[in-house]
Amino acid sequence: MSGGVTETSVGGEAALGGGGKKRDSLGTSGSAQLIIKDLGEIHSRLLDHRPVIQGETRYFVKEFEEKRSLRELRVLENLKNMIHETNEHTLPKCRETMQDNLEEVLQRLQAANDAVCRLQQREQERKKMYNEHLIASEKQHVLQWEDFMRKQPHRQAEVDEEHRRAMERLKEQYAEMEKDLAKFSTF
């Protein structure tokens, strides 16, 4: 498939395109080379996809890198815009809000601190009163115990005296019972 181009013969001589005799009969070796050459071209165009695949691969890689770099540029640009927005608008607004609310928070903390101090003071006063009451009660118990111990010998003497009298009464009662019993035993 030479496409109308003059063909070279085996000996390297160019065949004249006009009135000369063509030597491209099927039996000559020059025509076989041309056929092989044409078949090689057909084969490379139809069946050998390496050049096409390599071209497509290069194109894909180029497009991928371009899209990737564009995507990364967009991401970086978005980050830059977000940082700028944060620095210019959000951060000052947050700072202002914090300043406004910080005063209120400090007031509330001071009020809570005062309330806690009052509670602690009340608790200390209550403990002090409880301790004073406990000490007074303990002193009263000590005085009562001392009074009890002072009265104890007198009471002991009373109880001993009462016991002695009861024993005498019992002795007298048993003595009378023995006398009565002695009367009946004479039978």
C-alpha cells in the first residue's frame, strides 16, 4: 500500500512512473518486501496499540496532574479564604463577645464566691456553737457526775441503813416464826 508513490525495485533502481515496464509482479523479491512492509504498517496500525496507549497514558497523566494541581490550588485558595475570614471577621467577633460576656461571668463568679464564703462562715459559726454546746453539755455532765459521786456515800449509807433495818425486820420475823413453829412442834 504505497498509495501511488513510486516503488523501488530490488536493485535500488527507481521504476519510472510513465512508459516503463513495471517489475512488481508477485514473483519478484522486491514486491514481497513491499507487501511485507505494507503488512507491517497494517499490523502496526490495526494490532499494535502501544503508541496509542502510550499517547493516551501521557495525556491522562498530564490531565490528571493538571486537575490535581488545580484541585490542590482550589483547596489552598479555600483554606486561604477561610483563614482570612477567620482572622478578619470571626476572631474579632469572638473576642468582642468574650469581652462582653467575660464581665458578666466575672460578676456571677464573684456572687458565687460571696455565697460560698457566707455558707462557710455559717458552717463555722454552727460548728462553733455546736462545739460550745458540746463543751457546756460535757461540763454539765461532769458537774452532775461529781454531784452524783458526792451524794453517793450518803445514798450508800442510806441504802446500807435500809438494808440493815430490813435484815433486822426479817430476823425478828423469822424469830417469831420459829417461836410459832416451836409451839406447834410440841405435839
